[in-house]
Amino acid sequence: MRRTRTLLPALPLAALLVTTVTQLAPSAAAAETTACATVPVTAPSGAKIESVQAEPKPGYCEITVTLTHPGADDHVKVGVALPQTGWTGRLQAVGGSAYAAGDFGAPLAQAAKDGYAGVTTDAGVLTGLDTSWALTAPGKVNRPLLTNFATRSVHEAALIGKDVTQRFYHRPVTYSYWNGCSTGGRQGYSEAQNYPGDFDGILANAPAVHWTQFAVATLWPQIVMNQEHDFPSACVFTAFRQAAVKACDANDGVRDGIVDRPDECSYDPRSLIGTKVLCDGKEIAVTAKDADVMRKIWAGPTDERGRKLWDGLPKGADFTWLAGTGDSPYATGFPVAVKWVQSFLAKQADFDVSKLSYSQFAQVFRQSVREYDDVIGTADPDLSAFRRTGGKLLTFVGTDDQLIPPGGTLRYRAEVERAMGGSHRVNDFYRLFLAPGVEHCGGGTGATPTNPLGALVDWVEHGKAPATLAAATADGKQTRDLCAYPRVSRYKGYGDPAVASSYRCR
């Protein structure tokens, strides 16, 4: 059994900030609950506590710690949600999305409702797609805040979450878990790579690893259309998508409208040239130029000499976000990629990414890796320290992920296997599950894992390494047991194709 060590003896007492304790609820002895009140908080090394506040919420107490890093001029908030009753001894850290480092809303409240002490952070940056924090002046990137967003703040939130929880309940956290998808998935991988002792179990889905490549590569569909001066309508893109699914659907042994392995689908979009597509009541013929645009988008970005830089949009995935045209809100490109190029590479908030030529795109791609890979790349394959601590890493990725194509995660997994002795040894502590037909973090036509965090808890606390993950569609009409990579789920040849028992891992 692996237990999280208490942090208090290792932290300097000089950093302790003691605040006034105000009773906001009946005493624990009288009501069998823990009072919602501030507690002393130890500042992580290199940080200073600015304030500690306690606020009662329905069913839990939320303690917000604000800290700063001398010289950084930042103000980082860490929220800790502490169940008033029923704490299981576990801590769950909640990840973010896009340029938000955490989530103080429903996910944090749900963690507390499920008996975890929940913790999240804003990293001192604004949320969502706002990167106005990125530039301290024209042409100058705010490196301290980028470091917060990339690595530092999640680690400090783990330290503060454990510290606050121990002081609140007067006993240490027994097991600590990370739970995140997308940016949250990348943060989980960062923790395993950089701070392997922070969490016993890390659930990191659809992770934005290889950030410096991915965050530029997802602009590729817009670059192609702009450079080829051809903008296929949504109807034409849909026709290509449907044709690819039809051509490769049966590769897994059953026709269910899903391409299990888009990277193995050899459908050639040129076969659709001349086909008539109905768009808004009018027939449009698919052109050779449309097919060439589609081929390049699926193939992925290349450099000036035609050498592959990164993976493209999966065949069968929704094109809307990356290849939006016309009046689509994404006609200028995937917002995360647009903001990355504008704020961190061009260092101009109003930079027009549509003007990038193929050659300039390749230059920007290389610049991204050169300037920021050591800050936010999150692709170090050496997980030996995480393995030594006894940590477990669990990930699922949708094969139809339309925002962070799964090729990046598959590439990282292959790099880990090369560095750490092959798939069998890696599966001892790191398990990857491909979810056919599933989109970014869930949804789509395929079955999404129903309780991956529960599977991770069983693995960490009871040694039950998951060979499969139970999954279902949103309507519950289809179930599937996803198989631990490199194994895949295949139809047995008999039974209801909508039921998990009709498949086996091989």
C-alpha cells in the first residue's frame, strides 16, 4: 500500500502564515462535522502566502489560498474543497482546459461530493481562451506566468491541498489523485514527469502533450486552405468524412459507423472527385482541389521539403473546429492554436495567422519547439522516478478526437516504451486506452469510459490493474470494454454488436 507522506515536517516553519480562525459552523464534536474556518498554511518553497479565506458551500468548506512569487508580480489562487462530512481520506486535484489552469466550478464541487478533498488552481492567469496575460509588453512574453500555467502552479496546488487538508481534518491525506482532460491531461503528465511524488494516481485523458508541436500543428487545416485558395464547404467536408468512415468501418470486423484506427485507414479522398454533394438545396461537385486539400489535412503538416512535422486530423473526426470555413466561428482556426501563435510566437495579440505561408508555418513550428519545449513541451519519456514512487498513470484517448488528434499521445507512449523497456513493463504503471469513435474528452459515436477514476483508485489502492475500461455511449445503447494498449477490441463474429460481451481484446 502506498500512502502519501505528510508534508508538514519538510516545509520551513518560517513560511507559515497563521490567520484568524473564525467559527462558521457548529463544533465538530457537537455536529459530527468539521467547522468551516481558515487554517495556517505553509508556503511552498519560493512562494509567499498573501491571504487565506474560508467560505461555507453546500456540503463542503472551500478554503482559498492566494500566493505570489517574489519578482513575478503574480497572484495565484488555490481552492481547496473540504467535505463537511464523509471525507474518505483521499485528495483529488482538478485540471483545466484550453488556457485555464483549473476549474473552481462543478468539477471541484463534485470531488467534494464524492468524498475527496478537492483542489484546483488558476495559476494566476485568466481563464478559457484569454491570453492577455501572456505579454508583459509588446514583444515580451510573461515567462513567470507561463511557468505557472505550464508546471509550477499544479505542483504548488498539490502541496497546498495536502497541507490544508491535513490541518483541516487533523490527519494526513491517505491517497492523492489527479483528474484532468485536455490541458488537464497535459498537467497530469507534467506532474508524472516533473513532480513524481505529488500523486499516487494520475487520470490524464486526451492530454495535450508535445504542446509546442500540437499548438501549432492544429492550425494546419487553415494554412492548407489559405495557401491552396480552396475552402471546401461544410457539406463537402462531411462527404469526405462519411466516405472515409464507409471505406474503413469494417476494418475492425463489424460495421458500426466507427473507424477504430483512423491511422490505419487508407481511404483516398481523390475517389470522391466529381461526386455531387447536396448543400443547402444545391448540388456541388467535389473538385480535385477539394480532394487535395482534404488529403493534406488528413496527412498532417509538413515542412518546406514535404517532410512530415506532425499528425493530421484523424479520418472520421469532425472537421468543424480545425477546418471551419465560411461563417463558422472557427473559420480563422482552432482558438488555442491561434492564441499560441499570436501571443507566444508572433508576440502580437492581433497577428493574422491566415497570412502564414507553408514556409512561414514550418518556421513558426520550429520556433515554438525551440523557445518553449523546455517550459511546456510535457514530453519527457523518462517516467522512471514516477514508477519508483509506485505511481499509476491512466489515460484514455478518443480516436475521433477533433481538437487534440490522438497521434501525439500515441507518439509519446511509443517514446516511453523505447525509454523504459517496452509495452509490458510500461503497462505495470502506465496504461493507455483508445476509445474508438470518441471525440475530445468524450462524446461522439463511440463509447466513452464510464468510471475511469474508479478504475484508477482500484489500481492504486487494491493493485487491480485495469485490463479493460467499461465504456458506454451517452444514451446507453452501446457498451464496449476498451482494451489496454497495445491490445485492441475486436468483434467475436457473433452476438449483438452493440454489447460489450460481443468483443474481446487481442
